[in-house]
Amino acid sequence: MRPQVFPRTATLIGHRGLGKGAVQGHVENTVGSFLAALSAGIDWVEVDVRRTQDDELFVAHDAAFADGCNLAEMTGGQASRYGALRMHELLEALPPAAGVVFDVKSSIEDAGRPAASTTAALLARAGKHSIRHRPVVALSFDPAALRHMREQLPSMPLGLLTWLRFPVGHAVAAAAHLDVQLLAVHAGSLWPNAATAPADVPSLQRVVTRVHESNRQLMVWCPTKDQSPSLVAAGVDALVLDDIPRQLRALRTASEQ
């Protein structure tokens, strides 16, 4: 059996730090937000990764800044002047024991690059240092990005990300066929929704069981505070959470009932 990314169930992970947007005055994807999440009592954070034209890696969720300028079309110096955070600066600021979930954002510009020069490949090469010093896993919506990372750094744990309302049965099968350690589904895929007929949504317990039987772990991202307790009870391995303080209060309340 392969080593597990998360050694215990219900590992809590801060989405973009303390949560997307601004939480308690901490803006997402800033050093302050990530450190605040760890100070709140969790052990892992989720980090969005994008590259610049000159191959620097930055912590950024969106492809472009508010004025429309594209991160992948500017230099690292230009991105820094916009206030973007270099990935290596974040990793240097985080405690060595803090786990990092890298969300690799393939860009349209990656289409014109060889496999060894994509965002994913650049992260994998950078990870040769990070993986020796802290627990990490790299995720992507892009299956090819997972292949690029595996080619550059076979020891890097990998996971398939699926988006809001993606058919969860397809996702479970895809993660197995890609032979990645982790499946990361949006909470919206686990309950009936406008895009999927109720009969086509397996029960939560069936999803957890099938993922574990395939020797993989299940992460759920962006559940509401009302959904999180049921995910913990079902044996989900990790939760990527927004508004960490509010989610922690809800989980404590649920555990006391």
C-alpha cells in the first residue's frame, strides 16, 4: 500500500490561507493569511500556483490582475510590483512542519510550451527542495499537468482536482486511472444539484468507500459549515475550508452534540 498523504482523517486545510477573499482582515494568498490559518490551529494550507513569463512561480488564484494584465505575460518583477507573492517567499515564511497543498493553475500560455517548461513542471522542479522539508501534495484540474509533474519529480504526491458539480462517479474513476494518490472534489459534486440528476449522485458513504478501496484518499474543497460535520463523520480524509475560524467553531459545536 502506498504512503498516505494525510495520516489521519479529516485533516483541515486553509483555502488560500485563512479563506478566500478577506477573513478577519487577512487577504487571501498573503503571508499574513497563511500564518493566521496555522495560528488558528490547522496544519495545512492550500496555495494557488501560477508562473510568469520569465518562469517565476507566484501565489495567485486568478490569471489576471484587476486591471486585466495577465500574470503569465509579465515578468516576476512586474508581478511583484502588483503585490503578488513569490512562492519561495511564502515557503520560507511557513514553519517547516506546515503542510502545503499546491493548486497548479495551468494557463493558456502553457499550451505553447514544451512539457518540461509548463507551470506544473516548474513547480515539480521547485518541489525537489520543498518535498524534503515539509509534507506536500500537488493538485490540478489539468490531467496533463499531473503527468508533467510526475515526469519531473516522481516522488511528488499528486491529486486530481474536479470542479463544481463535476460528476463524482467520473472523478473517482479518473483518479484511479490516472493513478494519483488523491481525489479532490468540490462539495457541490457530492449532493444532488441542477447539473446532475439525483439518481446519478452516489451516496457520500459510497464515494468515500470506493475511493478508499482504490487505495486513494478523498479531499473535499469548499464545503459549507453545515456540510463539514457530515463529511468528517463519513471519513473524508481532508477538507479545504474557507473562513477557518467559523468552520472550526461549527466543527467543535457538532462534535459536542
